[in-house]
Amino acid sequence: MKKSYLSRYFFLFALTGIAVTGCIDSDKSLYDPDEVEKEYQDNFPVENVDPSQDWKTVASTRATLSVNEDSYTNYKIQVFTANPLNSKSGAKLLASGYANDHTNYAFATTLDYPSALTTLYAARVDERGRYAVKPVEVKNGNLSATFGSTNVTRASGSVEISTPESWAESFNTSVLTKADVDAMLASAEEIEIPSWGVSWLANDKTYKITSDASTSRNNFTWTTSSSKTTLIIASKLTLNDGMVYGNGASAGVHLIIAEGGELEIPSGQITLYGSLTVMKGGKITGDGYIMPEGKYFLYNAGNMEVSALNLTTNGGAFYNDGEFICKTGTGGISYQASNGTTTFINRGKAVIDTFDGDTNSVLENGCYLEVKNTL
């Protein structure tokens, strides 16, 4: 029986082998390119394909990114596929390096990126880990961007406008260090603030308040015409009905809130004829608002909270390097800069209810800026 089954299987296999080999011509190739092309054309799901279509998914660009900010400072430069400040953007890092404005050293590299993108995101990271990010369009195979600017000049050449030092110089003042203020406090003349207010007439002097004080007089005046006169608040000074310091546009008093000092403005308006510096560890609090008169420089490295900041008169510059909170003030506008020469540079944290800026005013944000209502 076994022999009979094997014979049948062998016979069936022999017939199959004949069928398989019988259709092959050893002298002819089965691949017909014309037939394959026809098959593609008949069955491809997309019609009218552009014959010049580039099927590459990756492109290359020459990136040149530079900074014009703090001299002698190396800044990290990065390039992303999307905005890295948006946690939901899915940003991918494409390249990273360093740039330094003092040596005119720019970060230059050739990088690959998804060809579907026409815009990449360049980032500048400072030594404190703060990001300045801007979208940059890829043009003709090149990606180019600069952080900072050079609109302010002096005899020795261009000065970057993005630093507080360069801005302060243009307003005939300076950005102070803690050591500077400590030295000024050591030699300053102590003054006491009576409840009815006080008025001075003294130029080129430095005064200090080191004991908590409060005044209810409507106008807390400082009548001087010298830009070298300084008032340092190193304790808590409460101004219940507002203040005018300086007496006319020619005055140039420098008001300094030292580390540990506080200027409280429960209500009303403070009119400033001069520069304002809030040191790290110093603060301005209350529901009052501030209106500078004249083109003067405001610098905050501490904590500044007011109901409004009105920079509409004669322009000026406000440089925030600390925390700035501007609540809804007069007319529902918390920050008002309708004068075209006004500049707001934010390198810290700024939270503003409503921002009203003239079309020619400058807003430069390099850290955290939140506008809750209208910008």
C-alpha cells in the first residue's frame, strides 16, 4: 500500500514540475518596462503630477545668526522647527552654537530642515536661561537674523539698544549696582519726612530716607533743576495723596528705591521729573499710578506694581529687568504709551491689563510678557 501512495505523489509532482518549467523561456526576460509604466499610469491614484515635482523631504539652509546686546557676553543661539516657547508646538532643535557681539562673532552653520517649512524659529538664550525667540523666513536657501539693534550711537561707535546700560547713557543717567548705591548711602544726607510733606531746594546733593515715613500732603515736591540731585529710599515711604518730585521739565532728580526700600502709593498720581531706578530687592506698591514728565529713563530690577504707568508726555524709556505688574488704571488703560518716541523693553516679567501704544512706539519683549486684555 505504501508503495502505491508514493507512486501517486511522485506522478503529481512530476506533472507540476512540467507545468512550472513549461512557461519559462530562458532567452527572454519577463520584465517589460513599457507594461510597468502603463500599469503605473492606469492605477496611480493621483492624476496630473507635476513632472518637476521635488520629492525630497529635507532641505538645507545656510544660517547666520548674530547678537547686538551685552558686550563681552557669549549668548547661546538655537534654531528650532517651531516656537520653543509653546509647549504644544512640538519644536525640534536643528542647530545650536554661540554668538558674541563684542568680537562681531556670529553663529554660522549649514543645517537640514523639513522642506515643507518656510519659517524656522531662532532663539537667543542669555546667562540666566531667558529666551528671546523670533520667527525667521528661509529665503533663497539662507536664514539670517539679529537679536538687538544699533539705533543709538555715540562717539565711540554704535551702542546696542537692548541693554539697560546703553539706554541709560542716552538719558544722561546710569544703571547702578548694589555697590554703587551702598556707597551713595554712606555719604548721603539723612532727611525726615513730616506728615505735611516737605520741599527742598538744593542741587547736586544726595539724600536718603532710612526710617519708615508717611505723608498726606497732596504734593510732595522737589524743587531743583539739577540732574545730579538724588533721593534714595532705603525704608518704607508711603505717599497717600500722590507726589510731584521735580519742579518743571528742566528738573532731573534721580529717585532710587534701594534694596529693602519700598515706595507705597495707596492712591493718586506720582508725577516724575527725572529718572527712576528700582534696585533688586526694592519695590513700588499700591493702587496709585505713575506719570513721568519729560524724556527720562525708568529702570526696574525689583518689584513694581502700580495701577497704571502713563508714558504719553514727551516720550521716554522704561526698561524692566525685574517684575512689573500694571493693573487697570485711569480710563481702563493700565500701560499707556501713545507718544511715538516711547520705548518699553522687557527683560523680566511683565503682566499688564491693557496696553495702549502708539503705532510708532517701541515694544521689545525678551522674556515674559502677559497682556490680559487689549494690546
